Amino acid sequence: MNWFTGTVLYILIWWVLLFAVLPFGARGGDLPDPLTGWRGAPARPYLGRKVIATTLLAAVVWGGAYALIKSPWISFRHGYFAAPQD
């Protein structure tokens, strides 16, 4: 994996994990809308903490993905997942 592929992989992992981390600790307003019951956006979203947590978690997941890609466990060049030879 070259640096460009690694960077793109990290950005994709970070973006997916951001949406997984965003709901943690989110609490809506105190009074719901009487018509729809919607409480609106969170009063204190803690976006800075969530970005930091997402960055750290993405680094761990990216490290695992990098180790799996570099390992011989899954290979598309030879073995079970290999493309047929011409």
C-alpha cells in the first residue's frame, strides 16, 4: 500500500467512524415539539471531543486494516481469493 492509498483508506475509515461516534452522549432539548415530538439538535454536541475520539479510533482501525492488508491471510494474488490465471 503506498502513501496515497493509505491516506484515502484512513479518510474513508474516519468518515464512517464519525457517523458511528456522533450519537454518543447526544441529548435533545428538554421540551419536545408538541406537534411532532422532535427535540431538535443536541444542546451540547461536544464536537471537538467526538472529532478527537474519531481520529484516535480511526488510527486504530486503520492500523488493523494495514496489518491485514500486509499479512498473508488475505491475498488476491495467490490462494483462495486469487483471480484465475490466463
